[in-house]
Amino acid sequence: MKKKEWEKLQQLTVEELVARENELKAELFNLRFQHATGQLTNPMRLKECKREIARVKTLINARA
């Protein structure tokens, strides 16, 4: 993740972070489904998505 993207995440409110987490979880579900059916074109996106979910959760927990 680029530094600017991280800074943008840090500026979001908790509600926006929760919404972003839900979006990423939905994307991860779709990626896993594509992987299972052999239609996934970019397998690195699975790893990136998991890490971004972890970053968002970290920010949420830091503010709670």
C-alpha cells in the first residue's frame, strides 16, 4: 500500500472505515469464489485484499 493510500485511510471516520471493511469483505468473498471456479486472473489480489482488511481493522480498533 502506498503512503498516500494509508494516509487517506487514516483520515476516514470509524463509520467510513466500517463501510470500507464491508466492501473489502464482499470483494474477498467474490475473489475466493472466482479462485474456486478457476476464473481468478490476479491471485495476488487475494493477499492484497486480506491485508487491506487487516489495516482497516487496525485503524478501527485503535480508535475504539
